[in-house]
Amino acid sequence: MSAPPRHAPHPYFIDTRADCLLIGTQTITEIAHEVGRTPFYVYSRAALGARVSELRQALPSSVHLHYAITANPMPELVRHMSGLVDGLDVASAGELRVALATDVPREHVSFAGPGKRDEELQAALAAGIAVNLESEQEMERLARMSAASGRRARVAVRVNPDFQLKSSGMKMGGGAQQFGVDAERVPQMLARLADLPLDFVGFHIYSGSQNLRADAIIEAQHKSIELGIALARHAPAPVRTLNIGGGFGIPYFPGETPLELAPIGARLREHLEPLSRALPQARVVIELGRYLVGEAGLYVCRVIERKISRGRVFLITDGGLHHHLAASGNFGQVLRKNYPVVVANKVRGAEREIASVVGPLCTPLDLLADQMDLAKAQAGDLIAVFQSGAYGLSASPTAFLGHPPPGERLI
Ligand SMILES: Cc1ncc(COP(=O)(O)O)c(C=O)c1O
């Protein structure tokens, strides 16, 4: 018996048939035939639905769940998600177009992100969605457009809080930030907003991403609610939306464990009571990207060649960094670690070995698995990278080296 694979746990694709990974009732080999080529991304509707159900069970029922489509903007997937969640959050006019092609009511679509171009603000104004204002200058620009069009834009103020989401993979609040308006400046901004042709709807307090610690998320949620209540005293209209951020992470690397939802739900329930007394019209929004979709997707590529160099095994595949930058370790990792990876048509395998999975690019950065315990693979075998449903294709440099783009399937 070989050692068990040492990689992060992945909840959804654990079944096999004839040692071949199953997605629903289909093996990866069958899916590869259907797609007609490798590499490809595949996302599972069943896994997406299961994830939303787990969240709904854990969180208070009054909490609105939004999908931040930045994590995976594939239009078919966004359409599917739009039937499961309460709203969509976008970060560009391109993402806005994808959101507007779904049935999500426009009052449940919001647009965040620094440096929104005039065309983007115009698109948001015309669509009637909420703009999360990232600065006072942005507020003034949007107000001028509102005045010129005779239509009042719906706006929330994105607040840069004076606290951080501790232990986050990415911190986006606290200290000096390009995101949002520093909390201490928000009262004077709200006083100005009251004189402008804008409809104030609430606050957006987004402090970080990729967090696996329930206690850190609980603390940030609590502080966000307190901050929302405090700032509401300066608001020109009742707070109707209090977006308390998201940041729920998924395990990617060896030693990481899944986020515990139950304590987050329990504490949020307690914190919602004082909130509903202070801000009776406010609906609380949680904005999640990778937690909703990250574990519901795989990246699949094919071994072109098995090469031995000075005793080390390299599986050279038709996929790599250009399709899946994050799995190669070049999307924000300081020390490169392996995503969960298997030989998808030989999950257990008769023989195992330590091998590295690389791509066809002429750079040593093109590495999908570094010296992992894998089934012994040959040319033609399929490699699957788990945790690939978020920040995969759309976060990768597909033009780099001129290889064809991957396929993408929602099944
Ligand atoms: C404002 C905002 N919301 C949501 C997200 C999605 O984060 P995640 O996919 O980690 O949930 C991001 C990511 O950077 C963001 O900036």
C-alpha cells in the first residue's frame, strides 16, 4: 500500500467508477469525450446546489446570500447560481452584463470596485443597480451623471473599516486601502450625499477574502454590524442594505481544513437581534465567491509525455499555468504549495509514485503539482486539479505562448 495522498480535503468529487473520477453519473473520461478535447474546466450543478444548501442551513434565514461573480463569471454558471442565491455582486461593466442576463432583480445586483470608468457608472445608472461608492470623487461623478440623466442612481457607501479580517489570504479592509472610504470620513461624505441626486441604500463593508477561521469571520461580522449601526446615524435615509462582506475560504493546500459554518451561523443569529432593532429596514447581505463555486469545479488536462530526468518523474500535460494560474502557485502565493491533484482515470492506481505535473510552457513556473504522490501515469491519462471552480480560467493568462484556450462545461 502506498501512502495516502497528502493534499487538502475536497468535499464533492470523491466517488469513482472503475477507478475513474465521477462527476454525478459520468466518469471524467466520458466527460472528456463529450467535451471533445482537453484541457477543460468542468463545474457541477449538483455540487453548487449542495454548497448553497449547506450555507442556507447554517446561516440565519433572513441573511441574503449574494454570489460575487468575480470568482467565476462563466455566463451559464452565473445563470445557474442566480437561481440559487438572492443577489449578484459584480466588479466591472463586463460582469454587470453577465449579471443582467440573469433573472435576478436589479435591486439585488451591486457593483463594487475602485476606479470605475464613466461608461461603467453610466451602465450601472441605466440598469438601476446599486453602486458601491469607493470614493467621494466617484460619488460626485455619479451624481453629475444622475443629474444629467434625470434618474437618481442607487448607491451604497463602501466603507474601509478600521479593523481587518484577521488571518485572511487577502486583506481588503483596515489601514490604508484603495478600496472604500475610510470609516472616519464617511459621516462627512454622507452629509454631502444628502444634497446630491442619489438614493442612499446602505453600506458595504468588505474586509477580506479566503479565510478559514470561523472566529476571525465572526469577529469581522460583528464589527461590521456595529460599524453599520454607528454610521447609520449619519445617513440621509434608512439603511436598507447592510453588506457585511464575506471572506469564507476553502482549503487548497496540505494541512488546511474546511471552514466551520455552524459557529458563524450561531453567532450571526445573536448579532442580528440588536441590528434589527437599530436598523429595522436593513437586510443583511453576505457576499461570497470562491466559497460558493471553488470546490464545485475541476480543471482537467491530458498527459502528453512521461519524462524521467535524473530520477525525477515529470508528467508533461497539455494544460498548465496559462489556463490555471492559481494552481501553478503564481496567483498570490508566497510559498508554492500543491492544490489537490489526481490522475483522474486511475484515482487509486495499481502502482503509485512521486511525480510532478507540468505544462507545455517554456518556464519552470508552469507547474501544476510538485512531487506529489500520484498513481503511475502514462501518456493519454487525465489529470484533474480539484478546487478549480473559482479564479481559474478568468484569472489566467490564456494568451501566454499562444496555446488554445481550455473548454468549459457546466454539467
Ligand atoms: C468586493 C469583493 N467581494 C467579493 C469578492 C470575492 O471573494 P471570494 O471569492 O474570496 O469570496 C472579492 C474578491 O476579491 C471582492 O473584492
